[in-house]
Amino acid sequence: MRQFFIKYYKDLFLGKRFFVGIGLCVSLFLFSFFLPWLGDLPGVIFLVFVLLVLIDGILLYRTKRDVFLRRDIPERLSNGDENELKIYIENFYPFSIHIGIIDEIPFQFQKRDLWFKSNLKAGERKTIIYTLRPTKRGEYVFGQTRLYVQSPLGLVSRRFNIGDEATVPVYPSFLQLRRYELMAISNRLTEFGIKKIRRLGHSMEFDQVKNYVQGDDYRTVNWKATARKGELMVNSFTDEKAQHVYCVIDKSRSMKMPFEGLSLLDYAINASLVLSNVALVKQDKAGLITVAEQIGNVVPADRRPTQLGKIMEVLYKEKTRYLELNMEALFTSVRGVLRQRSLVVLFTNFESMSALNRQLPYLKRIAKYHLLLVVFFENTELKEITQKQVQDVEDIYIQTIANKFAYEKKLMVREMAKHGILSILTPPDQLTINVVNRYLAIKAQQKI
């Protein structure tokens, strides 16, 4: 009896047509008290209805091979991007069916209405595609897929519980990484808004001595080789390679601020991953340092094929801390780890001039030994307030304060420029493009 209950009753659900039919039968029985001419008609209709319900149940349970369903989930999800998931379904019933699918997605997405409906003819196959956008890194648990099947009668439906729980990690945005990597390899970065930079002069990394051909720079003529060879010879140079590029990520509380579901830390992590990948494609060495109240993880700059994987594994586990950034510890670490002049890209955030002034002495000391690029964020909500139409005195007051904070951000850029520190003030959603732009400009100008 228990096995019968588990096999049949537990997964059997009543459809809308069942309740409509029951309502009709109850109404006929009720009217028969006042309309004697109805006679036994309500009873006959009720028996026919019960018979149809039994036939509907038998149709759904009579075959051993009924439906096939498979959910395809990527091995990992990309944080902040639309990730594609697929549900493949095939109908083995000898008749058309109406299906409803509930996919038990992780609670982090907070979606309670993920319900797919469709119709399948006998032997038909169908693929349902939908997307999910995670906004936090970590492990996401997918539950079972619930499939509800109805026959053409539609009085009852049978539920299929398919699949087991699946845990999928959410990594920093590797989808962005792939897009920028393809653009960097094919020199088509302008398609993503990356500026095409005019090269200034040539690199000083010697390649070879070769015969002069029309169009070579006459300033590269090698007179000693020309005298020995008896014909005009020139020195050729290649782009300077293997420069060290370090991404330094601030994990303090200033990076907790959210923007479109992602924290500033997540935007910095995604941009760091893309910048590291572009640097490796451009034959530079990429490294990583994370810092909050103390130094976190340090990945020394390298150009090995496994370097990007190391950086991604470190970034996957990073979380925001709730203490202030310790710039003294960062300076000590930079001096100890970075043995040659490098490009140091610091992802942080300053909301006031006083916050910048507290850190400025350490920034100047780092800039003395390395090329420092400070990346901090524009407050887009303040920008919206400054552009809003004012209605009363309170709006004027709020807009004045917003303009003050927005102007302070611009003053920070000027203040750092006075001390020879490069900076980028950017909205979070344009962070990756602006950082890669500046890296390419620095590389083209041979500042490192």
C-alpha cells in the first residue's frame, strides 16, 4: 500500500479542468433538488466524469517509457554576466502532452516564479533556454527539476522529480575575460570601446641587424655593420615585452558599496581578471595583491600558462572586509615583492578629500618606485541627483551637497596628478573598458 501511495498518489495532482468538472457536477446535484426533471442526469454525468479521471490517470501511468528530461548547467557560472542554462525534454507518450517545468534554482537568485510551460507532440523534442545572472561569488546549489505532465484530457497531472542536487561555483567574470582576450589577440579592442593608441617612437629592445629597405627609419642605421658589410644596414627593434603589471585590490569596507547588484569589490575583481589576461596576451607578466587591514593574497608576476588560473582561484575566494585599508602594509609589501619598476594598478575608493589625504603620503612613496595607477569610482547616484530638476528648497539643498561631493572627486584626480600619480575616475559599469584603455595607452607610450 505504501509503495502504491509513493508511486501513484504522491506525484498525482489535480488540474484546473478537474475542479471545473467537480463544480459542474455539484451544481447539477444542487439544481436537481429544485428541478425534478433533471432526474438521474447529475449522477450519470458524475459517473462519466469519474471515468474520465480514471482514464486520464491510466494514460499518464500506463507506459514505462514516458518522458526524458535533462538539465544542462555549466561547470561554473560567471559573476555579473548572463549565464545560459538549458533544459532538454523529449516526449515518448503516444499522444500530445502539456508540460510545466519548475527548476529549483539557488536561493541567491531570489526567483520564485521560474515556471516554463509548453506543448509537445508525440515523439517531439524541445530545448528550453533561460539565463541567470549571479551577483556574488561562491557556491550555488541547484535542486531537482520538477516536471508536470498532462494528457489531452487535462484533468490530472503527473509529476516527475528529475535529477539530484548540483553545486556550481560562481567565479569572477570569465565571460568578459574571453571576449576581451579574443579582441586583444585579433587587435580589435576598439569594438569594445578600447581606444586605438598611436605609438610614440620605437621600443629600445634590440632584435637584429638587417639590410635596409625602403621605409626603414634612417636614424636606426648601424654604421659599423654598414662599413663591414659594404651595404646599408639598420638595427631593428621589437616591442618591449615582459613588463610587470600588478593589480592591487582594496578589500576594505569602502569597496562594499553596491551598484546594479554587484559590489565595487566584484567590479574590481572582474576588471583585474580581464586586465591580467590582456597583459598576458600582450606578453607582459601579470601579478596580484589583495589588501585590507593587512595584506591578503600575493601572486608574484609571471607569464606562465597557469598564471591566469592562479589569479582566478585567488579572486574566487576574496571577500570584503569591514576595516580600513592599511596603506602602510601595502607599501611594505610592494617594496618587498616588486623587485623591478612595475605598473601598479590600485583598485580602491575615496569618498572625500580627507580620505585621500590620509593615504596620499603612502601613494607618493609607491609612485616613487613604480608607475602607480589609482582607480576609484564615480558615485553614479550623486550624478543623477545633480542632473535632476529641482522642485523646492529641500531639492536645492540636496543637489548642492551632491555637487560638492562630485566636485571633490574631480579634485582628487587633480591632487594625485600634482604628485605624478596616474588616476582613473570611472563609473563601475565602465571600469573594465577604462582600465584596459589606460593600460594600452601606458604600454604604447612606454612609460614602464
